[in-house]
Amino acid sequence: MSSHPSADHPAARPPGHGPVEALISQARRLRGDVDAVRRDSQDDATDSRGRWQRALYDLALHQLTDLDAHLAQLRDGPAPAPRHDSLLSRVGSAEWNLLTDEAEWSAELFRILGRDPASVPLSLDELPSLVPAEDRPKLTSMVTDCLVDARPIDGEFRVVRPDGAVRTVHMMGEPMLDADGSTASMWAVLRDVSELRRSQRAVSDTQDSLRNSPRRADSGQRPVAEPEEAVPPPWHGLLRFPHRGRPGLDLAAGYLAPASSASTVHASGYGGWYDACPLAGDETLLSVGDLGCPEPPEPDGAHGPALLIGALRGLALAGTRPAQLRAALAGLLEATALPPVRDAVYCGYRPLTRTLTWAHAGSPVPLLFRGETGRALSGQTEVTLESGDLLLLHTGALEPAAVEHLLSQAPRLTGADCPAQDAVRTVTRLLGESGCQGDACVLVARVTP
């Protein structure tokens, strides 16, 4: 198959070393200067403004690193075997011949999509099978516009690798015309921009936090969080939520601090928790809950949820099923200074069958959003989920009115073309609309193909 000039087969010789080498030197000097300023600003990264500035420095360094790698490729030409973690391994090309129905992918594209290089490249009709259901209309529209109206492709969508990892790719392409002016093939370059978008979201998150939090007064008074602002829970630095989710699930979670204090544990001295951890095989344990209030409260409540999450993970690794977790956890807590669990929901999710089983202590039950409707899974202990379903777990701190408001706004959650993290932001905004005073944990799990 004849190949269009691509990231792997450039049409022209690389530019002369002199001008490009000068650009590389300038880019590296600039990167060094930015890095030096970033290091000098470390002491200022303790408040919202400092975290926002730090995130901007990290984003600038990420982009300058990519610029350096692009210029090096111009100078050296395409590398025969780029390192797995290099920028060049995140850029691949493809050509789809419409006359012969053949497809040709670069080795880098197989790597980006997590597919075996020995396998047959997917046709344009098969490509959407790698894309989450909510992103498929965007991809279909871009490809149709390119093939029918000869419009260039320039857009982003997510792909789900065979191991369940979700990546964001930026696709640029154009139609290749035959002698009669008809579209004979489509050529495209795809770049994995997951890390870049993650850095940009960090900037956006810290900027929103800065915008929503009143400035500190000269007296040193701590800022007050808005009720709808999701902040890291007090125990987040001790035991973190899994960064990349779990097989078959796009995960995100948030803690709504009490309106009276964004940076301290609530009056009970403890607070809620959320977690996702492995069960047997690819099964995932999802849990959200809240500890009771001892009298008097412990001085350092951040450790309570961290210790409880550690206990949950230990029980899960030992093979304890969600239905037995309530009793098993109660037995463990009796031997500690921690109070008993007040409200909790424990879910087990099997990605191969998309089966969700769950048990709960207290009032909260899972909320399931599908299509444009939402419902509470009351009276059920097992349900089969579908691709694109959104599962919402929450602590008992949410009032029934707030839960009803979430369910009534299902179209804003299910119709959004966004990852789970954006769904959490939508949920926190909706809770703010319902008058929620915070002090609650929410966990969102979107089912991936």
C-alpha cells in the first residue's frame, strides 16, 4: 500500500542540524530556567495559590520536554525503536485504504492502543470498538466528515486498552484523493496525550480551588470551603485512592469538606472514606462509608479512615467477600480504638460479566445512572451493568433530598461526554445546588467497554 508522508515515514530530509540544534539549545535553556524557578517556589506551594502556580510550572515543563523531543526527532530523523516511555512511543500513524479495505498501522500505534503488533490492524468500522460508548459519536462524526466532506480530522477521544487502562488520544488526519477526486484512503497521526491532559486538569482544578476559596485574611484565618467544592480528604496523604482505576472501570472520588472548615477533620474527629482495591482475579472492591463518633473525639482524625481502609484492603486480599465485610470489619474494629462503622456500602465488580454485588451497613445504597435515568438499587444485592453505566456510591451524610436531587438530574451525568473525574465535579456542583453542607464522600465508577 502506498504510504502518505507520516510521523514514521517523513517525505523530506530532516532540516539542517544547525538551525534545529539552535532551537533545541534554546528550548533546553528555557526548560532549565523554568525548572529553577519552580524549585525556588517550593516553599510557596502550601496554599491554593501556591498549588495552582506549582501545577502551571509542571505543565510548562511537560510541554517543554515534549518540544525538546519533537525538535530532536527533526534533527535525527525517526528512531527505529523508540523507548517505551519516550515521547516518540506516544505518537503513531495509520492509513486506511477504502478501495481494498486494508489498514496499515505503525508499531507505535499498536503500542498506544495496547494491541499486539502481530495482530491485524483494525478497519475504520472496527476502530470504535476500542472507544468508550460516550466517545463513539465524536469519533464517528470526525471520520464521516473526513471521508464524505474531505474535512481534516483534529480531535480527541478516549480509548480503552485490553488491560482496562483508559488513555486519551489526539487524532489528526486527512483524506487521500484518487485521480477522480474521490476519497481513496484516510491517513492519520494519533498521539497519546493522557499525561498532558492530566497536567492541564491539575492546573484547572487548582485554579478552580483558588477561585472558589476566599483569600486568607492578614490575621492568618484559614480559608472557608464552599459546600460544592471537592477537596482531598484529611487522610489522603496517608493512603491514596488508586490512580489509574481498576479493570473495566473508570474511577474517581471526592470529599466534600464541611462548610465550616476545608482543611480540618469534621467535628466527629474522623470522617468518611472511599476506596477501590483488588479482590480475587480482576474483581474490584469498591467501598464508601463513615465511621461513628467516639466520645471524646480523637485529636488526629485523619488516621481513622486510613487505618480502616488498610483493614479493608487486608480483608479483601484474604478473600473476604463484600457480603461478609461488615461482620469481619466489626470484629477487627473491636480490638482497636476506632469507633464502629456507622454507614457503609461494599461492592464487588467483576469486569468479565459486568456483575455488581453489594452489601451495606446503615442507610446508603448504590445509585445507578443509565441512559437518562437514575435509580437507587434498594432491595437488590446483585445487578448486571452495561457499558457506559455510571455507578455512584456515597456516605450516609447525604440527606435524602440531596440524593433525590442527584437522581432527578440524571441527564447531566449520563449525557456528559466526560471521564469519571468530570462526573465527580458535576456531582459536587449538584450537591451544592441541593444545599448540601458537605462532610460527605462520593465515589463514581463508569463502566468501560
